[in-house]
Amino acid sequence: MFRVIFHLDMDAFYASVEQRDRPELKGKPVIVGSPPTQRGVVSASSYEARKFGVRSAMPSMTAGRLCPNGVFIRPRMEAYKAESHAIMAILQRYAGELIQQVSVDEAYMDLSARCQLETHDASLESAVPLGEEIRAAIKRERNLTATIGIAPNKLLAKLASDYQKPDGLTLIRETGKADFLRPLPVRSLHGIGKVTNETLNNAGIRTVGDLQDYKGDLRALVGSWGPELKRFAFGEDNRPLELGDDVKSISSENTFLNDTDDRPILRACLKEQAEEIATKLSRRRLAAHTIQVKVRYSDFTTLTRQLSFEESIIEAKDIYRFGCWLLAKEKLVNRPLRLIGLGVSGLTELRVQQLRLPFEPVTIPKQSPT
């Protein structure tokens, strides 16, 4: 079946929104995140800041050292979410419901039917003018730039959108796709993380070309995923778009300016996180079956614990209670915390029911110093 898959990726999204809304920041190295004088991390960086090596998830202090003239701006998540909603509305004009939103600034679109209907041309080249039209609409209506990849499947469309950033459009054809992939690092392929990359590298597989040429059984290196990984290496991917709101988990975290084990502070933080999570569950009409807590200590040791239920959880008060119970049961607050987080998973469609508590509600108890 002929497929035309688009992958849209907004360019330096958070930082670009800030530069658009504050014209005096145009051309300056913008770093969205905590200031370098405080504990925190970088949420996003402009292309001007990336030239200095600044990247997302980097400690703000490190970013400050790398880019002394960087302009640090606190994140405005509500503004970015609102902008994302406006951009997705533009995409819906072209793709209807055939959109898989991956994040606030990234989405796949299946435009196979539209391209064939409008152009009567069963080729990817017929989709290029449509891609340019979408990019122009975003630029005109939102004053932001986007990069688009066009390909016969999701794997290649994603790679194409990474190829010519920012403000670009790349097409990967069905013919020649294996040659396009050959020089890329093997980690470019979907599903290959740090551990798998190291395993493949240790076996002498560093590029996609090495993977294409590998004569051994990949299952010995990556398990049952081996055959699919081999198909990916040749640009074969039959994964459909995951349409709808297919959310796997919802979480909230807070990094403290100063490490703390003060119970009122921790309780207040957990209550706020529980309210945020419950609001998101309600908006998406979802319920959870698993509660997770996360703590990080001064030495960056990070622990997570979770508790699952047969019946669903939807209320903030219950998310908060179970989070407190997990912290107490596992004795996680035994020294000052750098970070505390709360999350839910095992999400299902909301069904009206009464949650039966398996134990009495508790709060974080004080513990004797060790």
C-alpha cells in the first residue's frame, strides 16, 4: 500500500516561542531553564546557545559555564502548551484525525489519501508542495519555523525531519532508502538506546551499514527484537500511526533549591503534584491503576517505588495518600531530598466507580535520624 507519512518537528520550540514573544531576544543564546546560580536543569536552548554545547537536561550551572552570555529564562509551560494546541489545529486542517502527536512540538501525519486524491500521483514527490504549504502556514500564522520529513513510513519520516534542521524539508524515497541509511550511526534507528548501542558497538556494529551487512543472528545481541531491527536497517517499517491520546503515564517532579526533609514542605509539594496529575487525568478521561513515587538524594542517588491496584484511581486526594504511604512504607525520606516526584501509570478509560482504600490514609511520618 502506498503511504505518505509526514513527521513535523518544531525548531527549538520553547526557545523559539520566547524569541518570538520577546523580539529583543532574536539572535541571542536563549536558555530556557533555571538560572545558572540555582540548582536546576536546562529545558531547552536556542540554536545560538547550542553552538556553545548547551543541551536539554544539562545542569544549568554547566550551561552557564559553557555559554557565559546566555540569556536564562524560566519555562512558561502553559504558553508552550497553548502554542502546541494552535500548531496541532493547523495540522488537523491537512490531516484530519490522522495525526499522532508525539510531544508538544512533534507529530506524525498520514497524508496518503489526501496526496493521492488531490494529485492523482502515487509518488512521494507529490507530497512535497503540501509539506511546504504546511510549513508556510505555521510560519504565517504562528511566526515559528518547523522542519518536516516525508517518507513511506514513520522510521524514515522521523530521520528525514532530523536531517535538515532548522526550517527544512527532506524527502526520503522508497528507492534508495537503504543507501540513505548506510552512513548513519546505528543509534539513529528507532528503539536503540544507550545500552543497545553499546552492545552493537562492542560487536563491531557502529553504522546502519554495518547492521545491514551483519551476517550473524542479531537475536544473540538484542534478543527477539533482532529481526525487526534488521528490517529497520533497510528502511522497512510497517508500524501504524498511534491515533488518539495514547498516554502511558502522567507524572510531576520538583527539584528543591536546597535539599530538604522538612515534612510540611514535602507534603505541600506532593499535594500540588497530585492535583496536577488528577487534572490531567480528568481532561483526558483516564484513570490510573499504579502510583509511583520518586526521590533523589544529594549524591544523585535516585529511587522509585510503585504500588498497583485492581481498581482505578482518579482523585487527587487518593494519589496524594498513596504517594505518602509509599514514602513511609519504603522509608525513603531518611535524609534530605534533592528531588521528589509523583506519577501514575496503568492508564485506562475512565469508569465511574468508588475506590476502596486498602488502608487508612497516612501522611509522611517523621523518622528517627540514622
